[in-house]
Amino acid sequence: MADLVLRSSNLDNIVAGPLTARWNAAGTRILRYYIDLRHSKMNLHRELSAPERFILQSKVDALLAAWDEKWEQHQVKTMLQSGKESADEMTADALQRLDNLGLILAHTLSVNDAVDWEALKDRSAYPMPLRFPQARPVFTPFPAPTFTAPTISFWSRLIGKAERIREEAAGKHREAVAVWEAQEALGRSRHAAEVGH
């Protein structure tokens, strides 16, 4: 079989017999060449013969190409069948799970499992500690606004505006003190409410 070449995409599945020849009665000339080919996975068998080796080679090439195509179709069909079987198994499993969920729902609806929230509440007296580990917070007031005397220019004194400038500055200071006192009173009352005085 030294002169024949097997060309196939799945040579692992191809089994080739020896290349044999039939001679004429005198043994001087070869009448036909023979080769036996088998496909082990698809259980195919063919004996090819031809009067010349190149003709036998073309027959072998055509047969192996046909077997390769059949093998690919067989693999696709097997894969589809396997996928269908897998999908059927998954569908059966999903239906079983749905049935189980229906049983859970039916069981839950048949049982009164209402929770009595009032029974879960702890109404015992809380033992309030007499001393706390940290000191009670102390209220720290913001500093009161300070009066800053206005700067009066020479011209303001000359035309008599100095007194009015001082009165405006004193009025603004009184307003700032009133706002500060209101904020301090509000802060003290909040502190007293939060601390518990």
C-alpha cells in the first residue's frame, strides 16, 4: 500500500487492509489492484478495485470524502439528539420543581402560620443604670458678639455725621446681641431636652 494515500479528516476511524493485486495466469502482468476499507465508527465496509493504481487512488479519495461527509452528518445528528435529550431532561426536572413548589404553596395555605407580634414584645422594665460611664455633656455657648467702635473720618466729623455713625454701629451691635441671645436660648433648650435636665 506504499503508493496509496488515505486522505480523510478522521483517519482514526478508517481501517485499511493491504493493497493486493491479481495477476494474469502467466504472472507477467497485474490485471487489477484491490484494497479493503472500513469505517470503524459507522460500521461501513467497501472493497475497491481498479486496473491502475491512480484510478484506485481516485476511488479511495472519493469514498473517503463521502464517508467524511456522512460522519459529519452523523455527528451533527448525534449532537442534536443529545441536545434534545438534555433539553427533555431539563424540562422534566423543571416540571418536577414546579410541582414541588405547588405542594409547598398548598401546604402553606393549609397551615395558619400567622405571627403574634404582641407576644414577641419584651415589656419588662429596663434596669436604668444610676451612673453612666461617661460624663454628662455640658452646653458650651458661642461667644457673644463684641462691639467694635466705628472708624470716623475727619470729613464725617467736620460735617456732623460722627454721632449718626456711632448710633448706627450701636444699633447693629444691639441687633447682633439679640440674634445671639435667641440662638443661645434655643441651643440651651435643645441641649436640656436631649440630655434630660
